[in-house]
Amino acid sequence: MANPLYRKHIISIADFSREELELVVDTAARLKRQPRNDLLAGRLIGSCFFEPSTRTRLSFETAVQRLGGSVIGFADGGNTSAKKGETLADSIKIIGSYTDAVVMRHPREGAARLASEFSAVPVINGGDGSNQHPTQTLLDLFTLRETQGTLENLTVAFVGDLKYGRTVHSLVQALSLFNARFYFVSPEQLAMPDYLCEELNERGIQYTLADSLDDVIPQVDILYMTRVQRERFDEAEFKKIQGQYILKAEMLKNARTNMKVLHPLPRVDEIEVAVDATPHAYYFEQAKNGVFARQALLSLVLNETV
Amino acid sequence: MEYTRTVEALKEGTVIDHIPAGQGLKILRLFRFADTGERVTVGLNLSSRHMGSKDIIKVENVALTAAQANELALFAPKATVNLISNFEVVKKHKLELPEAIEGIFACPNSNCISHTEPVESHFYVRPQGTDTKMKCKYCEKVFSKDIVAEVR
């Protein structure tokens, strides 16, 4: 029987069942342990980045090539027929007719869902505006499982910009399938949106809104840091809150031994460089895991069995 | 006692009655009744025994479909919809909130892809307490029904 993700579009983390998330995580772990160079042999993947991206694009393209597949595409929508006024629907119809799957990033929300309605081959969402970035969530889940040995009953703190961060929203939704417990640490202006808190209430998931990073650190298995963007505040306001959401090495002295610090990167100054040398730092390994998570997903979408 | 009809009786068509006062024009726009070319009679702020005041819409020679009646449930869940033939009520629609609404409202999110591509808007509808939430199929943003209805 074909695996449940075979020939499926990968658009939104909300489309995944718990079992499908676990399948991707298990497959990523296996591919990290025992690399394969044949799972995409003879396959051609369209890499369509209508908006520039460094990590996501390079890790997708690395994943394809490591699995023996090849890539065509573009890294910037400025050089495509979209610039001449072609609809995304038409562009994807054509690109889908050349390739076995399309990986895409687009500045507008909903672009990947729309593309999936016009593509004859699976579409994988590499980010649509502020909406979804499912492969980031998959690599985060893989990293959580790798560092904690389980996805069940974890205590996770999210720190920084919880209002605009699609990474945070998707990961919270995915982890609520695994009975997680959350701490949300953010300035009031960047607090978790109400609709997400309502969703957690409906699912009976416990969460705590906290002000102080110091109080939260000893309580958690995962400290998920994000960047507080300067442009969201006026200068005086930014100075006032800036220091409160910066992680310093000495703040980790009461952390649990299993606690890992994650960050979707790029970091600016919210994690002090001295943290890198502590046993808690795991964000670079997390970024490396992006390749394995994307390998797992591409393999499952393009092979009946892996 | 002399009795006068506020709105003339209808020979063929649809009567939407018991619309909460103030929603009548919104519903008129929702179904584009004015564009049908048929005679449309609208009563606003009519007195009602049960509701205090109400709006009413009569459209000649147009039969509201069950799907349209369900869309009506968004704004006037207690409205009554009677299909009239030869001055008689031949069918009453029971209003039920639809699971999805396609092509009527534009997505309030200006950065949603549905604005620039050849697709109909599409919202999933879910009651939440006294409000109704609408989630755009494309951008996945969730809005209160009043926000979505304002945009059109």
C-alpha cells in the first residue's frame, strides 16, 4: 500500500494527521542515519522561488540532489513571466508539466494552495507570505524528537515575536496533537494571536503567558527563540523591550540537562554568541536537519514506499 | 377596521421575510437582486409583532435556491424564505448555515492570492458562540462574518 503522503500536495501543517507527521519524522531520522542517493533518481524537481530565500531554497535543492534527483527553477520572481503579468495559475500549470514536483515560495498568502489546484504534480509549500511554512515545522518536529526522544508531553517555551511568526504558529498547532505544554514569552505587542489561544483552549492544551525568560528556562524541555524585529516598534519602545528577550549563556545555568535552544534562524542578537558553546545550543544542528526533513518529505511524496 | 398591505402580494417569486431591521440592504446586495431585471420590492423598518421592526424583500420571478437560502443564514438566521407560485406559498426553505461559501465575498486580507488569480473566493464557515467565523481556503486567515461581509 502506498504511504499516505504519496502524490499529495504539502501546503499547510493543518492538513497533516498525527500519524503523517510521525511518518515524516521517522523517515527523516532514518535518512540522517543511513543516507540514500537513489530515492529521487531520474526525478526532476521545479524549485520556484517567487520570493528570495537562502536557507529554505538551498536546503530543498540540497535534499533533491543528495537523493539523486535534479532541479530546475529560479531564485527570484523578478526574472520570470510573473513579471510580465502571467498568473501564478498559468505559470504553475506549465512548470508542473515539465517536472515531477514543484517546490515553491511566494510572497502572497494562499499561493501554494492555489498552485495545487492548477498543478498536475505535487506542490510543496516553501512559504506563502505570512501564512504557512510546513517544512520548517517538519524540521522542527524532527529536531524535537531527535533531542528529546519523543514528541509526547513536551514542555516548550516560545520567545520573542509570537504574533507574526508563522513558524511559531504552525509548530504550536502541530505540537498540540502531541499533548504539549506551552509557555509564551513575548512583549504584549507581539503576543500570541487570540485565535490560536482559542484553538488551544478548545483542544484543552495548557499554556502560560510569561514575562520573564529567567522564570521559564528551568521549566522547559525546549526553548524556541525568535527574532523581535526592530521595525515593529518605535525606537524608544524597542530599547525598552529589547533586553528582555535576549538569551545569555549565564541564564542557562538552571536549565534542565535535556533542554535545547532552537531558533528558525537567521538570528541577529536575540541569542548571544556565547550560548553557541553551551550544550544547550542546537539551532545550527536544527538548520542542518532541514535537509533531512525535506529529503523525507520529497521521498514520501514521490515514492509509494520509502 | 381597514386593513392595507404595506407590500403588494406577489404572483410568482420569492419572499424573504423576518429579516432583522438593517440587514435588508445587505441581503439585497448579497444576492444582486437588483441586477436580475425583475421587479424587487424592499420594505425597511416595517413593524413586526415578534421582532419589533423588520425588513422584507420580494423578488418577482426569481426562486431562491437552497444554497442561496443557506448563505442568507449568515446574516438573518431567523428569516423565512417562501417561494410563491400563483399567489400561493409552494415551498418554505429551512435556513442552515452552509459549510462553505464560494464566490460571494472578497477575502479581507489584501495580500491573499485570491485577489490576483482566476479563482472564486472560498470560505469555510464555522459558528463560534454568537459569532460566525469564516476561514479563507487560500490564505487560511480567519475572520468574523461581519468583517467579510463589509468588504464586498
